[in-house]
Amino acid sequence: MPDYENMKEYNFLNGQILLSEEAKIHVSDLGLLRGYGIFDFFRAVNGKPVFMDDHLDRLENSARLMGLPIPESRERLKEIILELIELNPHDLLGIKVVMTGGYSPDGYTPAEPSNLMIIPKPFIFKPADIGMKLMTYEYSREIPEIKTLSYISPIRVLPKMREAGADDLLYHLNGDISESSRSNIFIIKDRKVITPKDGVLYGVTRKYVLELCREHFEVEERDVTLKETLEADEVFTTGSTKRVVAISQIDNTIFNDGKIGKQTRKIQSLFLERELL
């Protein structure tokens, strides 16, 4: 069995694989100075990357929309990621790919090349049979189609979340919900699966859950009100760090007496089967 406690960690930074303590960026980095950057995150399970091409597709789209040229080819990125998985041999490994506007000469203008970092870290899934509590928060991300580095709003309200005993936020604006700070939201009403269509980051897990749900349920992608969310039979969230997790409570509204709903359990099982293919 690997000695995880004494295992060295390796990162990739601008063309080099380095020990994590040696991977450092300069103070002129535009991600540091202005928050100008993007990232994507996916998992490797037992050494196998999960939905890697989908995540690299999204990374490329974010980079295009932000005007950040990716300094490595798609094939080279995949080679680097596979090498990092071998060097960081955890059963569950999170892989974060980060790109920033580079070392800016004036602290404002993006420079070339972009700074590219790949940071693998072990993690543990939240148990599938334990639900999450969300706290509603009036907010909509500025550019939801891009997975940017900016998480100012949810981090700023962490003390309020802790005070409320919440695990995450549920964004809503003008009566409609959009997403959580780090995952997509679905509701189930009368065996119909419904999820917001606009103003959300299109998650990779969301994509596969929608495909699976269309085989077993009626599915709607549309505007979803906060009112109907609180009146739903079941609510669940999807994300790379979560897979499919039930929402047991939103503010003071409790779903299914705090237990995992029957349809959510079915979707959890279907998704796990799909992931392991």
C-alpha cells in the first residue's frame, strides 16, 4: 500500500514538472494581480482520468472567450496529465488546470505566454448517502460560460454560511435560481427532472446526468424559480467533486425529512455506472 503521508507531490508549471514546493510564480502574474485567469477541474479514479476530453474542451472554450492562448497542444496536455497521475498515484486524484494572463509588464495587460499550471491533489468524495444544506444567496455570476478564477462572492460569505450550517450557496436573482457556487442544480417534481438552462456554467457532470435522465425521466432545461425549487419533491446537485449529491435542505426548507430521495438515488446509481465505463 502506498505511503501517502510521505509521498512527494508533483505539479506542472510552464513546461516543467516540478515538486510542488518548487512550483512558484512571479509577483507580476496577472491572475494574482487582477484575478485574470481560468481553470478546469476533473478527477482521476484509480489512475484513470474521468471525462478528460470534455474538461479539456471546456478549458479550450474558456481560454478562447478570455483571449488566453494555451501554450501546449491538446495532445501534449494529455501526456502531461497522464504523467502527473503516475507521479501522484492516489486512488482519488483531483486535477486542476489553471491558466492566467501571464507575467504582465504593467500589471494590467495580458502577456504571452500565458502561465499554465496543472495541480494534482488527492481528495475524498462526500458520502453519497448524506445530503447537503444550501443557503440562498442573491447573486448571478458575471460570465457563467467561462470557468474563471473569481470566487470572490462565495468566499466572502463563508462566515455567514458557517453560521447557518450550510455547505454551499444557491444563487438566485429576480426570482430564478441558477446554480451553486461550485456545482449545478436539479429539481425533481412528479418524476420530472428540471434544471436551469441560462446563466449557468455547463458542467461536465451535468451533461452526462442529463443524458442519463433523458433515458428514464421527462427532462426540462428552462428557467427555474426559487419558489418551485422550494416546493420540489427532490433537489440534487452535480459536479466533478460530488458526482450526484442530494440537497436535503435549503434555508429552512427540508426535503424528504432530510433523507435521500428515491429518484436521486436512482440517478446516483446510473451516473456511477456511466463513470466506470
